[in-house]
Amino acid sequence: LSATPEIPKEDGRPKWDNKFQYILSCIGFAVGLGNVWRFPYLCQIHGGGAFLIPYFIALLFEGIPLLHLELALGQCLRKGSIGAWNTISPYLGGIGVGSWVVSVLVSLYYNTVLTWVMWYFINSFQEPLPWSVCPLNENRTGFNEECYESTAVNYFWYRKTLNITPDIAESGTLQWWLILCLATCWAVVYLCTIRGIETTGKAIYVTAIFPYLVLTIFLIQGLTLPGATDGLIYLFTPNLNTLKNPRVWLDAATQIFFSLSLAFGGLIAFASYNPTKNDCEKDAVTVAIVNSMTSLYASIPVFSVLGFKATTAYWDCLDRNIISIINEFDLPEESITRQNYTSWISFLNSSYPEKIAGLKLKSCNLQEFLDQSVSGTGLAFIVFTQAIILMPGSQAWAILFFIMLFSLGLSSMFGNIEGVFTPLLELRIIPKSAPKELLSGIICLISFLIALCFTLRSGSYWIDIFDRYAGSVPLLVIAFFEVIGVAYIYKIKRFSKDVEWMTGRKLNLYWHITWRFISPLLLLIVFMAFVTLQMQKPPSYTAWNPKYEGFPMKEEKVYPSWVQAICVLLAALPCVCVPLVALFHLVKQKRRSKDPSFVSPEVFSYQGANS
Amino acid sequence: MLRALLLTLSVVAIVHAELCKPDAQNAFKVRISIKTALGDNAYAWDANEEYLFKAMVAFAMRRYSSKSTTQISNVLLCNVTDRVSFWFVVTDSSKNVTTVPGSEVEAAIRMNRNRINSAFLLSDKTLQFLKITSTLSPPVEPSTPVWLIVFGVVLCLIVAGIVFLIVSGIQKHKKKNKESTERENLEEKVEVTLENGIPCEALDLKTGRINGVFAADDERFTSL
């Protein structure tokens, strides 16, 4: 049974306006916030330029084959994830359901991250930027204590934005400003996905191309900042010794996997709107390469700015020391400069060691400041915002930066929502006469209501949980079953014939080898290593507690048992769909075989292919 | 005569040295950072500037206590360093060789801090009175927070977009429905005459029509 030649040309399925729209949608889905705030961080902590070696190996043996598989599957079967896997075999329908569940969970929390970006965006129109100054305390004698002990940027993020509680068990109340921003974000998502790909196809021209423009502007600006070259040298200097650490290979494999947004079902949905005679092989290679190049391109301005921030912090440290020395010894101003600081210090240390010791000078080391690496929300909302304050014209830079983050996240949201929307449309949840706008409206409304729990004071801890458990392990499991399902159940011979029919040329040996052996093996190894690493220590989190002794350092806490149960549930729910659906069909089969009016199973799958 | 003068001067000097020294009672340390404040336009700290400083402190004391007894000579400066930093003390000319209490001096300086700063083109940070803290000015807060305004604009745009798309979708739907009903009506008008299920227009009346039932079997006809 092959699903290809009988497909009618005009089946009323929406289609892309042109090929470019489709490629841009796939690229927009793949290129997301992780390209900006996770890849540069991994590059930095895993030996700079040396990290590119495991990264490209993972791209070659894991990223591109899986991407090609998903695109070919969607294009060939012309259905969303649930329908496509049901067509291959009803027993494998669970893979589609698992993808759908993951898309739902990820959409919920991803849009809340965009809420934070929007909040910062609308706050960037003020002069001075609200995260640059500490508010005064009640009697106006000094600054707010929490702000003074940490920094103004930290205070704005943890107190003014999140209003975070010291513990995940304390939920606190809903934060009204976050609710407003969340409603706006879901309204934007609804606006863009209101009629499925008809509207996202138009919106993607802006949201996929705009980030590249802003990255280029930041690149030019970043390279002119003092200290940018230090940051870049630090980022790209290869340290081949790190390759001996298996953690590096694991991080490279997981980064490629999550960066390409595989196993969400969104790529299958996008490809299903293509005409069947389309070169999916070239598309897959193009999207994967563009995604990796974007990661590299984005890391240059990020690290220029981080180098600038480290240099400024180093100069501030030096200046503070210089001022204390000048004040203590009553030396004339500008006698000690940053350049002759070390010679002065050695001279003074030899002549007046007690006085120098009494000053309690901090040791200023540029390397130390460069080493302070952060990834994720910390990079965008703490480190980068601090660097933006130091640039001239900070409002403009802040506005540009947050619009860029918003577009990056929005184009990924399109893919997520498409992964939810297309299967529901095919399952005929709402009657055919009802407009598509209604379904997308219902999806956005329900998601908004559920996502309200992320606007609680402990919301950011919950988002970390969703990110770590719902958006990681299930994807590996689903991708593994995808490859196994296509390679060994649908059978590679049949699939290669379908792909040949679509692309017009014979399938390369490379695809045969990777689909059959290398990718499943690699996925299995990555999954085992990932789970083992997670199990090594009890799941913990870092909490922002102003009453902690080590404040402003974050307090390390262990999750309470009910939270741990939720973590396990989040990770297990999508994975468990795969065997559950297979079991359900098996039971249905057994019951049918006991039924006197027995219909053979081949008829069922044949009917599935034609519906 | 000369000896008496020398004696008085030395007594005065000793008394001054007694009153004004680092960490003396009611003495304050001042630290000035001219280069930091003015950069290239920095002026040098010399005796004239010291004279101005004494004048400003005397002015502050006069304004605060509203008695015009404080003279410039009442303000004593000592231990001027290259930094520039020095100690000063205000003596009370009415009482014998005593200094004005520190609290009064502090209050006077605080009241006139702005005037003193502007006389030297400096600020609170660059003209520091080490024991006198300055009250911080609150940040300027507009009546409506700016972010609410921006938020309102963004939300209006988005809602307008959604309404436009929904309305255009409904209009398209209505137009499609109207078109399809019109097409159905048109097709009904066309199929008016039907003969044996075949519309009359399809029948080409010139050439005639072979009835397949009778023409099917050639063997029925006898061959000639």
C-alpha cells in the first residue's frame, strides 16, 4: 500500500502562496529564541570554536535526516501529525497524539516567555529605562534595599516583572500587568493564525526576516563597542580539550534537536500543505543549514555585547578601586589611571600594606567578568538589558532588541500552533460549516486561560519546569519512534519510493544509512544519557530569596514531592500516548476478531489512507 | 610693638591650629573632585578658591542662623591636600575661641547645599562633605505610567486587525454563499427542456442521432 499516486490534485486543502513562504515558515519555526540565548552560551562553556565540531556532526547525523523525514512524511501523506501517523498504521497513531500533546504544552509556556518580552518592550519607551535606576526606599534616605544589594536590572526582572516568591510552593496572586501582556500576546497569535497558513504565510514575511535585519544592526553596533573583540576572541578560541567530556557531545546533540523543532508535528503540518511534487530533500538541507548559520550569526553580536559588558564592568571595578586609593592617600585626581594601576598597587602594597589591606579592594580580572556566562532568560532580561543601558541611545537599542526577540518567538509560535491546529481541523472537532476562525479562536482562548497560571508570582519556576520536562525528554522519545516507525514499520523501501516520486531522483545512500541505523541509535544514546544525567541528582531549582544569607546569590532548593510528581507527569504524558494508542487499537482488533462480522485489518488501513 | 604683634599672631595661629585639625571636634572634611566634574574645563584649586569657600560657608551660616555675626575669618581651613581635600571649622566670634556646634554647621550646609554646589560648578557627588548626607531627589514619575499608554496603542492596533480579518472573512463567506446560490439558480434555468434525460441543446438536430440500441448489433442487418 502506497499512499502516493492516488491523491487527487484538488482536495480543497489550503496551500502555500509560493515555495518561499513555505521555506520561510520552516526557517521561522526552527529559528527561535534558543538560537540567540542558548547556542552562544553552549559555544562559550564548551570550548568556543571547538564546540562546532560536535555540533556539525550532530547536524549531519541527527538533525538533517530527522528533518527530511518529517518534511517528506507530511508532504507525502498530506495530513497533520495525528492523521499522518494514523495513515501509516493505526498502531502508530500514538506518535501523532504525543506530538500534539507536546505542541500544546510548549505553546502554553512559550507564549508566556513572549509575554515577558512584550512587557520589557512596552517599558522601553521610558527615559531613563526603568531597569537602570533603583527606586528609593520609603523615607527617601537611600535606595530600596533589595535593589541596592543586587542590581537595578535584577530588581526590575525579579520584583517589578515577575514579583517572584522565594519558593515554588508559595503561589502568590495573579499579576495584573502580566495578565494584560499575556492577553495581548495571545491576541497577536490569534491575529496571525486566524485562518491557518493563509494568515501566517503573510505574517511570516515580517516575523522571519525582521530578526535578521536587527541582528545585522546589532552586529555593526556591537563590533564598534569597546571590548567587543575581547568577547569574540573569548567565544571563538577553540579549546579542543573539552571534546573529551561526553557532556559536550550530549549538549550538541540536544541543541541541534531542539533547535530544529523536531517531533512537534508542526513541520509535518507545514509540509502537508505543499504540492506533492516538491523537492523535500533540498528543503530539509536548506532549512537545517540556515538554522545553524543563524545560530552562528547571532552569536557574534551577542558576544560582542557581552564582551563590551565585561570590559565595562572591569573598568568600573578598576575605577572604584582607584577612587578608594586616591581618597585614602589623598593623591591628586587622575594620578592613578587604569593603565598604571598595577604599578601603583604594587608600589603602595610594598610601602603601606596595612592601609591597602584596610581598603578591602576587589580584585579586578577581565577573565572573571567574561566567564560570567548566562543562558536563557537571564541572558536577555538581565545581562543584555544591563549592556543596553551602557550604550548611547539605549531606548532605541532596547526597543529593537525586544522586537527582535518577539518576532523570533512569534514565528516559532506559528509552528507550535500549526501543530495543534491542523490535526484538530482534520479530526473535525468543529462542524465543517463552522469557520476556521472559530477553531483558532477557541484554541487561543483556552490556551490563554490555562496560561494564566504562569502569571502567578511563582510562574517563572513553573515555566522552568515545563521547559525542562515537557519540552525535552518527550521529544526525544517521539522522534525515536518516528524514525523506527518509518524505517521498520512503514519500511524504508516503500518510503524511498514515495520520496523518489516526490523529488524525482533516487534516494541517496546517506539517507538510507542514517534513517535505518545512525539516527535511531544516536537518539537512543542521547535519550539514555539525558535521562541518566537528570537522575543523577534530585531535581532542584534556584530561587530568588531576598532573605537568604547569600543574597544576591540565588538559593538552591529541592522540588517538593508534589511538584516532582507533576514533572514526571509532564514528561511521561506525551510518551505514554504512543503505547496507549497502540494498546487501544490492539484491544479493538481483538474485540473485532471475536465479532462474527469480521473485517480484515488491511481494509481498515486502506480506508485510513483514502479518507 | 612688633613683638606684641608677633605674639598675638602666633597665639592666633596656635589657637587656629588647635581648633582646626583632622578629626577635631565640630570639624568637617571636604573632598572636591574638580577634574571628574569638569574634565577639560577644570580650574585649579588655589587660595582664591579657598577664599570663595570660606565666603560660601559664612554665607550659609548667616542664612541659617539669621544673625550677621559670622565673618569669613571665622571659617578656618586646614590640611589642604593635592586630592583636593581639607578640613574646615567655624569659630564663634562672640564666645571665646570656641567652634560652632557641628549640628548647626551641618544644618546650615544642608539648607544651602545647592548654592554652595553651584558656586563651584560642582554637584553633591563631586563636592563631598564627608559627614553630611544629602537627601536624594525622587525620580520623576509621570501621572500615567508610560507603559500603559504604549500598551493601549499596541492593543488597539491588534484588536483592529482581528476585527478587520474576521469581518473580511465573514464577507468572503457571504459572497461565496451568494455566488454558489446564483450558480445553482443559473444551472436550473439552463436545464429547461429535457428529452429522455438529454437536454435538447445537446442534440444536434442537423446530423441526427444514432440510437445505439438498434445500431449495436451489426448482424441483425442482412448483408448485401
